Amino acid sequence: MSIYGAQALNAPRFDDAARDYDALLVLSFGGPEGHDEVMPFLENVTRGRNIPRERLEEVAEHYHHFGGVSPINAQNRALIAALEDELDAHGIDLPIYFGNRNWAPFVTDTVCRMRDDGVRRALVFVTSAFSSYSGCRQYREDVIRAIEEVGGDAVAFDKIRVFYNHPGFVGPMAARVREALGRFPEERRAAVDVVFTAHSIPLAMARGCAYEAQLREACGLVAAAAGTANYRLAYQSRSGSPRVPWLEPDILDELDALHGAGRDDVIVAPIGFISDHMEVLFDLDEEATQRAGELGMRMVRAGTVGIDAAFVAMIRELIAERMSADPTRPALGSRGANHDICPVNCCLRGEGRPAAATPAAAAVS
């Protein structure tokens, strides 16, 4: 998919041509790496949203609880290192650059460095398995904005498709659930409930994308591969005004409901995250674990895919797709492979209409 996407609703959604690329950009959310970076980072994240200072200070304490360091940057660097080895082992000569939306290395700085290094066409891997405005389209907008700010001879970018139903994501995630099941006595495993979690988003945003449908599909695929039929989907890490409806149920409410139904054993599996960053460490390992303890439930938190070898190989396969003519696009379940080229109305913010194309967007193939 190009960074902006197709300019017409009936435009092709798959690119079957073989493409040559000079580099790969790994694009992520970013996070602070010290106490003095926490508030500036949160101000970046919430800029323009009129979030009260008291709320920022409350969230800042989550980071200070872990030394002011979000693990997301280190996890992404580990993923990049593993991917470099994977590409090298398969003879793919593609230098990898790292950029973030909200903290150093900022995507604009990275795009500037790529241009100065002579990169002319690059792939983008976004660290989000699912489609939504904040998980897909906004990252494309980040790159477009970076291109506009950098100016000069722009780098052309194509974004790798989302991978929620790719065997290289479903398999490692199912392995994490099986590992968690193995921590319960064998005679109790059949009664363990698996609660998959993902970041909540506003309902208005959810109506403009396939986020919920993709999550439901992925949960079913992972549960089946893990050998369990007792599963459900809940959400976590909600933010914003309490007057604005977001996707529910919240994970804490779901734990309450399970307890009320007489359920004692639960696995919480953060399917919406590829690594154990702050939302996982605080919202699940701290808050959800505390709630389960208060309720007298045994809760095991399943791991994320991280740098699992099959997951890293999946990224390499997705890169090879874009470099091949008429590629095979592996996908499990009923929804098929997600598009390479986003339609103009894909993953809307929530207002029901796409943003206007900018000059930089129009110049991106």
C-alpha cells in the first residue's frame, strides 16, 4: 500500500508488481527513556486534545513506577536486530531505519536521515497488527507530514499490510496462550477462560475501520490454534473524556463479570500488542493482576509475540511479498489477506470522512 493510499474508492487494493526498495522503516509509537522525558512525551501524545494536567500527572506515575522508562524503544531495537539477522540470512540487502510518532527517534528525523543517505523508495513496517485510525492511517499521516517537513527529494514509501491473520502472528500468539495454559494444573485447564485484550478506541473511530472484526477473527484463530474454546475479547488502556463512548468491556469489568459467574481461573492475552510495553506492564501486570487478586481469581498473563522466530520470519515474508510479482499472501480464517493499497475511506478518524490529500500525499505512489 502506498503511504496515502488509493485516491478513489474503486482503485485497486493490491499491488502485484515486483518493487525494488532501498530500505525498511520500522515505525512505532515511542516512549520515554528516563524520568525527565515522561511529561514531554505525554504532552506530545496528547497535544491538541485538552487533557487536564492532573490526568497527565496521573499517567506519568505509571512510567515513574518503572523508572521513567517505557520498554517499547528497547523492544523495537531488539526486533530490528533480529530482523537484520533474518534478512541477512535470506540474502535480502535492506538497511533498517527506526522512527517513532511521539518520541526519539522521531519519524521526521529518521526520514531526513534516509533522504540524506540516498534512500529513494522504502517499505514501512508499523508495529500494529490491526487496522484503525491510530494503528494504521495516523502512521501514514505521520510519514506524509515528515516528507513535507523534510522537503527536497522526497523518499517514496509503501506500507506493509496489517498481519492480524497471518500464520506468523497467529502461531506465535497461540504458543503464548498454550504456555499460559500450561501454568494451570492439568485437571483445571479445560475450565480456564482466555480473555484477549486490545487497546480500546472510541466507538466513532471503530465504525470507520475493521478493527473489531479483525480482532474477533484473530481471537478465534488464536484460540483454535491454542486448543481452547473458552475465550472472549475485552479492551484496555482507555483514555479521553468519560463522556465519549469507547469499545467495551474493559478488562477490569470483564474480570468482575467472570468472578460473578463463578469462574476462578483466567488467562489474559494481550493480542492487540506485539510486545510487552507500558500498556501491558501497567494495565495488565499491575491493575488487572491486582483486581484478579482482590477477587480471589488465579490470573496468568500470556506473553506477546516479541521477537519470536516465526514472527520475525513473517516480517521478512511480508517484505518479500512487496518485492515479488503476483505474490502469495498467506492469511488464515475467512477474511483473507488485507489490502496492500488503502482505499481513500480506510481507517477514518471518526468524523466519517477522509482527510484531504496534501501535496506530499499526492506525490506518493
